[in-house]
Amino acid sequence: MVQNARIKSLAYGGIMEYGRKLAEFRSDRGMTQEELANAIGVSPEDILSWESCSDYPSQFHLTAVATALRVKISSIIDKDIDAMMAAIHVAETRETLCMAALTALALICTAGLVATSRLSPNSVPAAANAVKALLLAIFLVLVASRRSKTSLRAKAYREALEAADGSHSSFVLKRKAGKSPKLVALQFVLGAVLAFLLITLLAIIEPGSRLPWVML
């Protein structure tokens, strides 16, 4: 129970172990933060942020750190693997829910615009302008969801798992479980449906445009 609670806490942004491990390996090699920073071409502030777990190194920098410290990436992140996968799952779940909500909104807009065109053709221009505003909002929400702190941190975790040495069978299995196949499949389906609905909306709003059919 305690371990599960810790993993859940870490998944939502708690302090992880990779920073402590980095500091330990650096100390074992007799290197200061400045020396390690110079060795991999970053600032001492970057090393400090990684060791304090306030930031997570990119795949490139994680590989560079492991090389400079002469350790495997898996030895740096091994204590955090479960929490990293939990964080990835949280990010994927949020992204899937966001896509589902946007797909439902696009479906409502499409149905509403089709109904308006049949029942009140004169109201179509006004309805189309409202839908255009909603389409812009959908685009902004999608961009924001992909650039959120949770999504960016999950991306960094995925890259770390991909870069890590998978010589241990248990690590390989956990690494492969980093992304949920069910969520990935659901995101693909939602993305396809959302794309179709957006193309349909564009075709209704701009009937003279060939863009929707070029996109098909």
C-alpha cells in the first residue's frame, strides 16, 4: 500500500530518485556540478535542477550524463521506472479524455450545422462563424494539451525509458509497458474520427473549397 501510494504521488509530480542517484554517481566519480556540466556542455544550473528533480534531462543529456559518469542509464532511473510508467499513463489518460471531449464537441458542431442548413438556411453564416470560433478553440486546446507540463514530463520519461539499457528482462518488460496499447489505439480512433468531423465541418462551412477533399 505504501509503495503504491508513493508511485501514485510520484506520477503526479512528486520527488523522484533519479536526482539523488545522479548526485551519488557524480560524487563517486569525484566530480563537482561544474565539472559535470562542463563535461556534457550544459550549465551548472542544469545539473542542479536535475539533481533536485525540479527538471528532467532530455534523452540526449541523460545519455551524455550516463556516459560522463560511466554508468548505465537504467542504473540512474531504475528506482523510478514504476512511477515513470504511472506518470506516462496519467498523461495518456488525460490526453485521451481531452480528445474524447473534443471529438464530442466536434460531433455536436457538425450535427448542429447540418441541422441549421436544413431547417434555417439563412442562419448558416452566423452558425458557421460560431463553429469557426469553436474550431479555433479546439485547435488551441489540442496544442495546450500537448505542451502541458504533464505531457512534456511524460514525453521525457518515455525518451528516458527508450534510451535506457534493457539488458534485464524485467526492465525490458516494464519499458515496453511504458505506453498503454489500449490508450494508443483509442487515441488513434478518436484522432481519425475528429479529423473526419473537422473535414466535414470545413466542407459545410466552405463548400467551394477543395481543401477538405485534398486532406482525405
